[in-house]
Amino acid sequence: MWPSSSNLRSAGVALALALLQPAFAQDGSIHPIPAPPEPGALTLDTGPVPGQATAESWFRQWGEPMVRNVSTATLTPVLPPPGRATGAAVIVAPGGAFRWLSMNNEGWKVARALADQGVAAFVLKYRLQPTPADVDGFRDAMARSFAAAGTAPGDGPPPPLPAMDLPLADAQAAHALILARAKAWGVDPDRLGMIGFSAGAALTLQSVLGAQRLKLAFIAPIYGGMGPVQVPANAPPMFNVIATDDFLFRGQFGVVKSWFDAGRPVEFHLYQNGGHGFGLGYPGNTANGWFPVFMRWLDVNGWLKARAPGPATR
């Protein structure tokens, strides 16, 4: 279940709008591609998507491979090189309006960058809402969703938010699997966090706000919804990033203020530009510099201090 805050609901609608918009831009054409290899991907035993009749399919947009109609959740470990492991670990949740996943830009690239810094990363390919099998049907369905969700916050009740039950169950299964294999993967269970992008940021937040909260050392919602939330007393420290020209920002600081008002540690970076969906960053945008700052935040908080890491190998 989502928090009951109407502001969070509005932020979720805006999140869907921001993610749907690029799919229909003139230079954002969708090109079907064969499924790329996913070496090391482990199937999570969370079952299929109810009523899902369309097979998983991949496409390329903006030069990035993306996947939709995910009915079987997986977790892909990306572990540090031998001798570099610190024991810290991060679940990585890509975004895509809960209808597709930007697996490279917000998944594999981020995981490799973390592993290069000694952090074990685990890319979560979570189950999605079904979309039409053919590309034209997919594009038309997204256009209808975009039009239906086009009411601005304050102009009436927002449309229902995407169901979170399946992605949350996948996040819980991923968390449990990492803890079960922590020794083999060189993971310190007390230094396991989660980072998510856009819809993945919403999933990351909900993983520590919902009734069945994950025990995470830290969270990093990146360009997610900014509406206020109810923060539990034991909420983990939060690192939050967004750009002023992101559709989701709109001058809101609610989620950051909620963390602050609850007395929980929070670090917030508002970048001048970067738009939405910048992943690790693109040249020419100030948001390009967020990842080194995130690594410093992890380091200063003590999560990167090696503590007899286990026998982790790629």
C-alpha cells in the first residue's frame, strides 16, 4: 500500500507523466531488440504477474536497452573485483513508470560503478504492469495513459497510482536472498542499502515506509516524487537527488522535510539542470556530478570501511 498522503499520490502521478513523456518525443523512437544476455541473473521465486499473457520483450530508446512485460523477477549480482570489496552492498532499482525498466542507464551502469568502488550491487528486475505485445499497441496504450493522467495536481482527484504489491514483494525477496548469501557475496548485512531511480525511487521509499519495511542501512531515491510522507521512527538515512528542470520537482521539498522533521539523517542535492532520467549523468548538465558525492556520503557515514569482507568474486 502507498502512504495515504494526497501529495505523495500527486507526486506519483507526476512520476508516471515524466516517464511516459520521452516515449512519444520525436527523437525518442522505440526499436525492438533481441533480449540481451543477463549473466548471473537469479530468478526470484515470487511468481508470475496475474493475468499476464504477453511475453517479456526488449526495446531500445535513447540508445538504451529497456524491458517491458516483466513477469519473472530476477536479481543480478555485480560484485567488486577481488580485493576491493568493502562489505557494503546496494539493491539497485531501475525506473520506468512500473511499465518498463531502464535496465542499463539506471541498472547495470550504476551497478558497475558501485562495484568499481568496492560496493556489491544487485540489480533488481522487478515485475511490471502488462503492456500490449506489439510496439504500436504499447505506444498507443502509453499515450492513453498519458492523456488520462494529464490532470495537474490540485485540478481534481489524481488517477489511481500503479499497484506496488508485486514490485514490493520482489524487493523483499531480493533483500532476503542477499541476506541468505551474504557471506558468499562478501556482504555485511548491516551495510545493505537501496538506490532507485524514478519509479525505482518510489519503490525504494515504499520499501521503508510500508507495513512490511525492509531493514536497510540507507536509501537513495534519485529523481523520485518529492511529496511529503509519514516517516517511521527508525527510517534509514536518506540521500536524495533531483534537478530543478525535472518534471517531478516543481519546487517541492516535502519528502526531504519529512525526513528532517522526523529527526532522521538526510542529505539533499538539488541540481540546476539534468532533466529526468539522467542515470549516472550526461555531459553538460550539473547533475552529472551526483555519483561521486553519493560515494563520499557513503564513506563519511562509515559504510565503506572494510570489515573483513567475505570471499566475494565476480
